[in-house]
Amino acid sequence: MKTIIIARSIMHALGGTNTIFGRGNITIYPATTSEEILNIHGKQRADLIITEDSLPLMGAARLCAIIRGDALLKKVSIVVICNVSKGSLVRWREAGANDVISRPVDAAELFSKISELLVIPQRKDLRVSMQASVKSQNKKGSFPADSRNISIAGMLLETDQIFQNGDRLDCAFKIGHSEIVVECMVTRTDAGSTGKRRYGVKFLNFDTKALIIIDQFIKLQAKR
């Protein structure tokens, strides 16, 4: 069982307990202020704290300093949501945060970071075939593709088209009655067993609704 304390504003923006937060092996404690986060952590000894830089009353910097200065409280990962600028990652890590995520929050990025810090499997080996339409931002036209191994972070595509690492793609696929349209980036290429090319793609900048649909789809498939 993992325990997360999260600023209430962040949890609401990500769809509350309907996403990764609703998994049975995670206990969530929403908090409105930094003082409340500190109080809950003192009682529950959380595994992860997700807060905002300007959360009242003391703010994240002071919160990090107090936690890292206490031998009983310091064994926790801390992610700070803030307006990321040059050098901000270094400053926040010096303050005691493990990582920072830019505002507005990219849900896929945050959930991927949660999985990384808590060592939660993202079910990347879920083998589900779906038809996808792929449009390269560097090529004209749309191309058919098979989608496999979908997770909240990305998926595997099979297609006859040739792409390179770093290429940006607009992928459209259906889950149930919902059409998901998401920008992706190619992060891995290899030859498929069927003669088609295989591409590992990372999801970029898709909305919370789409993330919830994908997460619920993964849960349903995993039960079968």
C-alpha cells in the first residue's frame, strides 16, 4: 500500500479518484494548505507529497525545508507544481524537492512521475490491438496503424510508414464510443515480426478526459 498526500487543487484538476489515484494499492489524503500536508505526513508517513509552490500558508519551499530537516519525516518523495523557469529545477531540488512539474499540469507527465517515484507498474505490456490513424507533422496525409501495449504514458504502433526518433505524430484511435486524439513523439523504433515497422510513442499534451478513458480501459482489460 502506497500513501500520497496531494494538494486538493491538483487532484481536482486531474479528475480526482477516477484516475490512477483510484487504484486499490494507493491511499490518498487531499490537503488544502501546506500546514495540513505537514500535519497529515506527521501522522501517516506518506510515500509521496504532491504540492504547489504557492500553497498557503507557508508555501512549498518552507514545507520542504521542515520535512527534510526532520529525521522522522524526511523519507518521502516530494513533487512541486510550479511555473518552471531556467534554473528552477536546481533551486527546488536544493530546497528538498525530488522533482518539479510545470503548470498547467500535464496529467500524463504527472502520472508517469508518480509511477516512477512509487515504482507502480504502468502496465506497458498490456497487449490490446486497436486501429489508429496516424498523421505525421512532417508528412502529408494520414496513415493506418495498429496500436498495442497502451499505457497512460504511451503505446506501441505498427505501421508501414517510416518515422524517426523525435518525430511528432497526431494519433487518433477509438476506445469504446470515445475517439482519442493525442499528440505523440516517437521514442523507439524497431522492425516488427509482421514486416511492419514498430514505434514506441510517448503521449504529449492530452487532456484529462482522454487520460481517464485510457486509464479505465487499461483497468478493464487487465481484469480479463
